[in-house]
Amino acid sequence: MLKQSNYNAAFDENADRLPMTKRKSRSESGKTVTKLFVLDTNVLMHDPTSLFRFEEHDLFLPIMTLEELDNNKRGLSEVARNARQASRYLDDIVSSVAGRIDEGIPLKRHAADPATGKLFLQTQAIDSALPDSLAMGKADNHIIGVVMALQRQQPQRQVILVSKDINMRIKARALGLAAEDYFNDKVLEDIDLLYTGVRELPADFWDLHAKDMESWKKDGRTYYRVKGPLCEHLQVNEFVYQESERPMHAIVREQTGRSAVLETIKDYSHQKNNVWGITARNREQNFALNLLMNPEVDFITLLGQAGTGKTLLTLAAGLMQTLEDKSFSEIIITSVTVPVGEDIGFLPGTEEEKMNPWMGALEDNLDVLNKSDEEGGEWGRAATRDLIRSRIKVKSLNFMRGRTFLNKYLIIDEAQNLTPKQMRTLITRAGPGTKVVCLGNIAQIDTPYLTEGSSGLTYVVDRFKGWEHGGHVTLQRGERSRLADHAAEVL
């Protein structure tokens, strides 16, 4: 039994006075009573702005949540930074209170805040009885005890525990309490709804959209202005295709209401259009190369499982535009350093030497790209390799803040392990003339607390869709080997 005397009398008194009257009048008038959300510490450490994400509902912070915030505020990790930021927000909210804290503090500080509810802090001990099977000294159990007491004290109101800890939610539900994950950071509930950047046109597309169609040629490309119901759903820089006797592969260049302009794309599957010796092996790779080689597209995201060619295509396009076209001064590659297994310890050397073990994919793909040069012989390939390596810089994410990249080709590999905040920090490094390419597979997330729906990569794919200087392609087919393809399907 969790023995804690004197339930928060002030909070209880307050519930019987002004807020209670307000709630009664609401229920009498037929309106829904606002909910009371009890926040676990990991929610604040995951997203400090969660304090302002519950709209008209009220929040309750147990004293144990504040204690755990205090214990986790030291250090330079993302969790420690978030804990400090959450404490600053709380200080800002509490400092603005004019009356008593136990009467609830308005969360709305200014017009920009979407929250209209109140924040209640645990100002006194709460008397709560827990089952004997739950240990008394555990912080999670203490918070569950607070939820149970609040539910008993306010039976007319729904009290909900919000936690990122799955086991804590299971324990709460086993005790008959309402418990939820923190959903506000999720871009999508169902990852199958994520924008793919590719759309197959229906068989009757031209029957419905060819009326009053305009067509013209410019710079070797054919353009079609079509009008019809499907145009409302198209996004700028979305690829559309129709496989028939006369296949149609195009990109949406303009979209306004029920009208859109389609432009036929370049065929990079043909050897005459090879990119650093590489040709597209399937439809999606062809779409990806059209984006990567387009000087008007500044931001590109490529998703796909292992072996779909994300890194190879990106590197080939980067080398072509850096060494041949001179569009960029150098290629910068960075990756999230999250180990798959046990850490092997400290790595010796400079920043670039420390990053090299994480850049095995870079070395593998450079070997493939270098072998495509058969004419120069062994010496020619060695010279080409040295030239390529002189134009490629490997950087750590840790030292990106405050930098500005001018005329660079920036590749962010394993981007599925980045949070939306980290992604924003990286993309805003881009200066004039810089192209940013994000690569990743959202089915392989190694960062704790990140899911397919809340990953920074999912976030930018959703936010950048429809921007005229951004593009996205989800690569479907693996091209590594028959063994790799079969393993991806059956394992």
C-alpha cells in the first residue's frame, strides 16, 4: 500500500469551488466536460512543447514528474536539453500566475498559444492506495497512484494518464485507468498514408481529362495542360505514370484547382543518359534521378528498403554535378551514429576518421561507381578515386549547429533516426546553391521513442510535399541481388 497522507486538499477544495461550478454549468448545458491529463516525465522529455498541445483540456503534473525532470536535466544529450526546456516552460507558466497556484494556472500565455486549459501542480501529498503487487518506491507507480486518487476525487471528469512508456500504460489499464500514448508528435497514424511522390494514373484518365487539353514542346520536353477531377489531388513535383502500349511517365509542374501541367521526364534508364556510369533499373529509380539531376529542386527525400539504390543514385548524381557540371563545390555526407548492436568503444582519430566506420555504405557505393570507369585502367581508377575522395567530406551531426553550407551537395543518410527538431536543425544549414538529400528506411528506426509516425524523415516528407523546389520518391524494388530481395520478402 502506498501510504501518503492528506490528499491535496487545496486542489480538492478548488475542484468543489470555482472550476467545479464552471464544469457543472457546462454539463447542465449539455457540453462536454474537459478532460484532465496527467503527464508522465517521458512525455515532457520527448517534447517540451507538449504542455501547450492539449487544447482546451487541463493538465496535472505530479511532484514525481518534476523530480524526474530535475534528475534528467544534466548533460548534453537531447533528453537533457528537452528536460531543461520543459523546466523553462514550467517556470514561465508558473511565474505568470496572479492568484494561488492550486487554483490552476492558465496555460495560454499569449495569443499564439493554442492551449486554453489550466495547469495543476501537485502542491501537497496525495493519499492513494495501490495493489500490494506494485512496488511502493517506484516513480511510475507513484504517478499511477496519483491518477487513481484524481479519478476518485473527480468522478464526473475523465482523468487520463499520458505516457510514452508502454509498460506503464499497460499497468495503468490493468488497474482500470485510462492511459494513452502522446500522439501530437505523430505526423501520421497510419504510415501507409505517407505521401509516396508517385501516382499511377487510372485507365480512363485521358477520357476524363483530355477535354480542352493544351500541349506544347519546350527544351525537348513535352508539356500537357489537363483539366479534371484528379487534378485537385495532384501535388507539384509528384510523378505520374501510366503503363500501356504507349507508356506515359511525367512530373506535375503546376497545379491549380482542377487544372495541372504535366511535363514528360528524361529517360535515365537509357545508357546515353547515364549518370556517372549508372542507369536507372526501374521506374522509381528513373523518377529519383530526374529529381536529383534537376537544378531547380533544392530538397529531396528518398525512402526505400535496403537495396533499392538510394545511396548509389544520390552519390552518382552528386559526383556528376560536382565533378562534371561544377554545380556544387563538394559533397558533404553525414549520418546518425546509432549502433545496431553493442558499442565497440571510443574511436581514434579526427572527426572524419571517427565517422569512417559509420560510412561503410559510402565506401561500398564508391567502389561500384569507380568500377564503371573501365577505360582508364587500374592507374586511372586510382586517380579517379583520389579525386572523388578529395571532393567528399564526411561530417558528424554533433558539429552542425551554427554552420552554413554554400554550394554544397549535402547528403543526410539514415535520416529515419532523426527527430523533427534535429531534421530542422540540419536542413536550415543550407545556404545559397546547396541541395539537401535525405535518405532512409522508416522500417529500420533505432532511436528510442521514435516510431514510423513520429520520425523526422516522415515529418519532412509530409511537410515538404507540394513545394515547387522539393521532391520525394518512395523506391519500391530492390536491385541489390536476388538473395537480398528474397530475404527482404521472407525474413
